[in-house]
Amino acid sequence: MQEALDFLTITDREAVDRLTATLFSHHLLIVGQTGSGKTTTTLSLLGQLQQLNQTAIILDPTGEYTKLPNAITYRLGDNCYLEAGKLTVDQLLTTLQLQVDPGLQAKLRQAVTDLQIQHNIQDTPGTYRRLGRSLVDYQADENQLGAWASDFPVQDLFAQLIEEFVAPFADARADYTRLGQQYDRAAINHYWPLLMAIHDQLASPTFRALFDTDHHAGTMKSELNFILKMFLHHRSSHRTLVVDLSLLKDYEESQRLIISLLLKEILRLRLHDNAGFPVNVIIDEAHRYLPKDERDLADNGIFQLVREGRKLDLKMILTTQSPLDLPARLRSQFSNLLVHRLLDQAEIASLPSAGLTLQDAGALPVGQAALCVFGEAPTLVKVNLPEWWKAGDHRD
């Protein structure tokens, strides 16, 4: 390849136009060994997006990008939270890192429904009392629920679960027109270890912060999906949205699920209301947040946004150490590549559109990359660390 161009840091009009036409017109995959310069490249690209006044949303699992200048930063559990009503019961259990049998899952679904009734229809704090309630009255309450009534006080979920264990009397006093006349204490005792596990997880500091169950006077928090909606609807002025998800860094499954859900919400919001300007979504070390079982890939938010986002002017920028860490179905969605040093022939072979040899990729020094655009010969580029990025222990 030719001598490296300082392509990502020059600012003349022609270079900016070329940058826009190549890197940001399609999804972009950045690959390379640890220490080869992926973070430097990503930070430089973010700076270029700000200069071009293009909207960028960073889902930041580690909190590393909160130092980005001109960023609007929301930290989950600090100044923003997730509404529990946005989650299905299965998703809620994944977030809490719990597995329960189908019987308790059914009770959980009913408990969520009952809390939604109590909170939105009855407009009364506390739990929904099933004991002695007529089936007719309950059906009337349930029929009033709609999409607008999905939220519920997740801190009351444990207490509501106990209310789900009601049954008719076991003798002639049984009244089958009612939900129940007594607590099924044998069933409660059977499920008690799992019920306590749910209680303990919901009471933990991490999940109290995640769902904003502790309300503090004078503290303003925003719901995370609402933040995304506002940012997707109104073009930012040389600003970048950073969603700091580091609260969940010790909860791998929970973090993977939340990232997937947020990306699905971005896609849903864009389908519902395309504001007509491009949006770039950035995820660092994306392989960590993909499903472990490739059969689940189609339901993952990363894959769905990459596959369906182009027609909605949603572009994804992903980084990963090895292209082989990404499923082939996902890799195939990227026509633009920035390839830093790779030393494995299998990794090179997994990027057939790059037009690179092992000698090319293996000889790249730190801070240089091959810009590979589909149908064109690779261009060697070098990237300088932005001035605002302080030297320290930052590694990719």
C-alpha cells in the first residue's frame, strides 16, 4: 500500500466531503489487536462527527467515553434510569440474573399486570389485593390496561408476588367467582427461596439505582428511553450523546440485555418518527455484547440495527479485537472497514471485501490502519490521538 495519509485529522473541505462519503455513508467496522490504535481511531472519528454536526450516540459499557468533549452524558443509575415497564418478565429476570421455573414466571407476569392496574388504573400506591376480589371486577380492571399503562413500581414486585398466591377454600366454602379466598401457603413456602432471591436482587444498590426505586427530593433523573427519543428527534448541535452503562459492568448478562434493548428502541423510534437526519451509533468492543448462542443473533439489537438501520439513516460503528469474534452474518453487513494490525490469516480471510494480505495487515504500526471501502483498493491512513485525550492507562 501507498504512504499513509493523515486522513482522519485533516479538515479541508475536500477531505471532509471524502470522509463523509466513505466512512459515514455505511456501517463501519474497526478491527485490530489490543494496542493497535482502535480507541484512537474511534475517538478521532467522534471528533469528526462533531465537526460535521452529525448526531452520534455512544453506548458506553465502561464509562471510558464520558471524557469526550461537547458530550451530553447520562449515567445509568445516576442521572437516568430504566423504566421496569419497558421490560418483559423474561427480560426482567435476565436483568436480575435469575432463572425461575415456568410456574413462578406465570406468577411474575400476573404480578406485573396487577401492579400496572394498581398504579395506572386504580391510581393507588401499594399492591393490588387479589384476596376476595371478584373475577368480574378483576376482568374490568384488566380490560382498561393499554400500552400507555405499562409502567409499575418495581420495588413492590416482591410484595405483589405474595398476593398472587391466593386460591379458593378447599372445602364447601369455595367461591369460584372470586380470585381467591385464602393464601396458598404451601405454594409460597415451595417458592420461598426463589421469592427471596427476587427480593434480594431488587433490594440491591445496583438494581435500586437501575430502576430508580429510591426517590430523592431535588434530584432530577430522566428515563433512558425518553432521552433517546429526544436525541433522535432533535438534531444535536456539534454534541454527542454518551450513555454510560458502567453501573452494570459486573453484570455481564444484564449489560448485554440492556444494550440490545436500547438499540431496539433506537430502531423502533426511528421507524415511528424518522426526523430526516443521519444518526451514528457507536459501540466499543461489540463482541462482548452479542449473544453467546449465535442462534439468538436475530433477536439481538446490534444485529437488528445493523441489518435494518441503513434505510432509516442509522449507521453503526463497531470495534472489536478480532473479526472472528463477530458472527459471519454480522460481519457481512459492513462494507466499510478500518483494519488495524492483525496477525492471523484466518482473521484476514474473514474480511474478503478488505482486499488485504496478511503481510499488509501484520505490518501496520500502532496508529495506522487500512481503510477498506467495498470495491476499492485499501487506503493506508494514520490517526493521531485527539489533544483533549489525556495520556494515561487508556488501552483498546
